[in-house]
Amino acid sequence: MDSVVAPAAAANPAVRPPGPLATTRARVTGLVLGVGLTAYVGLVNPATDGLYPPCPSRVLLGLDCPACGGLRGTHDLLHGDVAGALDHNLLLPGLLAVLAVLAGLWLWPLTGRAAPVVRWPRWLVVTGAAVAMGFMVVRNLPVDSLAWLGSGA
């Protein structure tokens, strides 16, 4: 006699995917946290004080990762200092643009409309990763003429 094993959701009615209210609540919570953390970065200077985690690659390897200087640069951007932000991390505008697009796509369902289907072209993902890794290598080279690419930490 063949027996069919039911999926966990069918076997246990208490296990079910989150409903629209739970999903909406999670998205609103994420939005509030994002705005709150951005406000914290704007109000508390990462260069001088605040509760900010250290960069793992800086602590473990002594190297600037592609995002090193991002918090200080974001603080500078929030205060209108574009040159200071770029001095901390030259890739910061691109990193923030990608984060803004991803956040917008994640929050899209809050508009009540169907979320767009976005397929990132493979060449774009590969190029972005190559630029980030190349930037990390170049900014960590022990060459005085490239010192301006460092995070300034």
C-alpha cells in the first residue's frame, strides 16, 4: 500500500504562509527601522562617536572593504557634504542607489499595486561585483598616489 506524505502545511493547519497583514506589518516595520537608522547616522557622527559596529574586513584583515567609509560618507551626504562623502567612499553613490532600488522594490506592495517583476541582467550583476572587488583591491594597494581611495579611517 502506497502512502502519500503530506506537506507540513497540509498536515498541520497551524503552519501556513504569512498573510497580507503580516507582510504589510513587516514592510512598514522595515521602513520605520530604515528611516530611524538613517536618522541616527545623520545625527550621530560615525567618525567621532556613536554605537557603530566595526568593519569585519578592517578588524580581521586590516583592509578596507568596498563599503568601508559608507557610514561616514552617508553622514556627510545627509549634511550636504558630497565631497566629504566621496572622500570616504568613492562608490557610495552607486551603493546607495542600489540600496534605494532594492528598498523601493521591497516596499512596492504597500502601494496596493502588483509588484513589478525585475530581472537584473547578469552582465550588470557581474560588472557591479567586478567593480566592487577591483575597487577593494586598488584602494588597499600600498601606493601613496592611491591613498585618496582609502576610507580615511
